[in-house]
Amino acid sequence: MVHRLRNLLGLLPLLFILSSCVFAAPSPQPTENASWMIGPFTKADTANPILGPMPDATFDDPMTGKSVTWESDNVFNPAAVVRNGMVYVLYRAEDHSGEGIGRHTSRIGLASSRDGLHFTPQPLPVLFPDGDKQKDYEWTGGCEDPRCVETPDGGYLLMYTEWNRDRARLAAATSRDLVHWQKHGPVFAAAYNGRFLNEWSKSGSVVTEQRGDHLIAAKIAGKYWMYYGEGTVNVAASTDLVNWQPVLDAAGNPVHLLETRPGKFDSALCESGPPAVVRKQGIVFIYNGKNADQNGDPSLKPGAYAAGQALFDANDPTKLLERTNPSFIKPERSYEANGQYAAGTVFTEGLVRYKKRWYLYYGTADSHVAAASAP
């Protein structure tokens, strides 16, 4: 949604550090395959889907006081992180409290693996609507679509969507062990005098640096950075990883770094994927695209979700250098179209470096979790 500038003074600090930003730069040419891309990825067909619904798992819901089958309908859209030599996946799980996409209650579950493909879920969710300060933002829709990064002090930051079945708000939570989480609420609540608190926001991809098997939130020009958004991909900055300010253009509107393209896999919308990674060539950012019903990519079904990659300047996260032309991973398997979203979905949210391989975790048909890997 477009808003006019309300407070020029609140904008000046971010504009100052972005003196070389991309607002007036020409659009880069799309690329087919480039050396900067992560991959190529191979889908783990022998293991996929790696996680799915578990009808018998129960949870004593603090909001209703009843026992619910908290992951009985769908399990999808995973975050991932490496901890103590194992891969941990935080996934969105839906109960059977409603009918149709977005009408269930979602909670975040946790599963672990020693090989990156075969996972053991914990019996109870680790993040869920409760009688806390976030209940008005999270009930009855729940906690959705997590992305996770390690923090410089050895903790963990989870970006997730608070959904009350009316409005989506991008929120943050922190943890030391991936099990016990402290909620911090909507990440834009304090930005520009609360201007963005009630704006639709979701899908936060924090920029990270790789240290061995760990992807750790990275500072650039003295700030942390995050790509976010559904429809277009925008960018925000932070000094503490909890409170974020959208970067605005000269007219006071959020800067759109990635927009839709007719005839491409992202013709209907662009949406942030897993945490972005600073590499030698720049910041590699994996993002999700939805194919338009008309004038989309003819190789994909209308409404299908696939993923692409973009490269941003390592010294200026707002400067787009290159962008893939076709998707690098798309729905092709039966498990990617068998579920509540039958148009087909490869929706990426988790990325880890583990035992000298990249593992990409994604939701399939809004119903299961699958994996792909690359050397």
C-alpha cells in the first residue's frame, strides 16, 4: 500500500547511509545461469516429502483450554538452522480449526536431523498463540512462515508472520535453544511513529554471513538488513535485529527492489525466501515468485509458485546487480502439487550450509515440507 511522506526528519538517517543507493540506477539484465548463484540444486526425491501432517499429535491449547491436533492438516513453509552439528527445521503446522487456506490456526513446530534429510519432530509446538501481549495479532490465525538466523552472540532470531485472520504483521522472536522463544511483536511497530504497524507485512529475509556451517546476521554500513514483502520485495534496516525501519524513497514510500515481470515465474508477485547470504560476488538472495493467471510463464501452471535468485551489492543492500530470468527450482513432482494448493508450490524459506553442502527447504502445495541440496 502506498503512503505519502509524513515525517522527513525520521527518514534522513537511512537516506544518509544510502548515499550510493539504487533509486535512480538502471535495471540490471536478467541472467540464465551465473557463477554467483547458489546451486544447482537436486531435489531429494528418495526422502521427499521430509515432513508432513501428523493427525495424532496433540497439544493443550492455552487460548481455548482444549486439546487440539495442532499439526493434523498441513505442515509446510520451513525455516532451518544448524545447531550442535545437526540441522533443525522450524515449520508451520496447521490444525483443523477452519476450512480453506488461511482459515486454520498455525503454530511453529521443531524437528532435527543428523543428515539434513531425515527428521525427528518434537511432539509439541515451540511458538504459538498464547495469552500474551501478541494475542490480538496472532489469534485466531496463529504464527506462520518462519525464517531463522543465528545472531552474533550465539542466539537465534526468528522472523515470522502474526496472523489474526484479518491482517498479517511481520514479527520477531529470539531464543537461545530453539525451543523457548521470547516474542518481540511486530518489527515495524516503532518505525516512523508507528506508521507501518497496521500495514500488511510478512516474509523477512535477514542478510547473513557464512561462518562454517553457520549463517549469522551480518552488519553492512553499521546496520543489519532485511529483505521483506509479499507482492514486491522491499528492504529494511535495524541496529538491534528486533526493531526495523523500512527504507523509503524520496517520496516517502517503501523502496521496491524486486517487482513483478510479465511472462516470468514472478509475474503475479515476488516474496522473500530464506535468509540472504553475503558471498564474494555480493548478497545472494533467494526469493519466491507466483505465476500470473494471464501473461505469466507458459511453462508453469497459473498460480504456481517457483523460486529465483537475485544478487545485490555487498556494500549496498539496496543495489540490485543481477536477477535470474527463469526460476531455478519449480513444482515438477507429485508431492509439490498434492495438497491444499493444487496449482503447485515450491516455496523456499530455509537454507543451511551443512557438511559441505547447501540444503534448501521448501513448502509444497501448502501441505508438506521438501528438501533439495547442492554441492
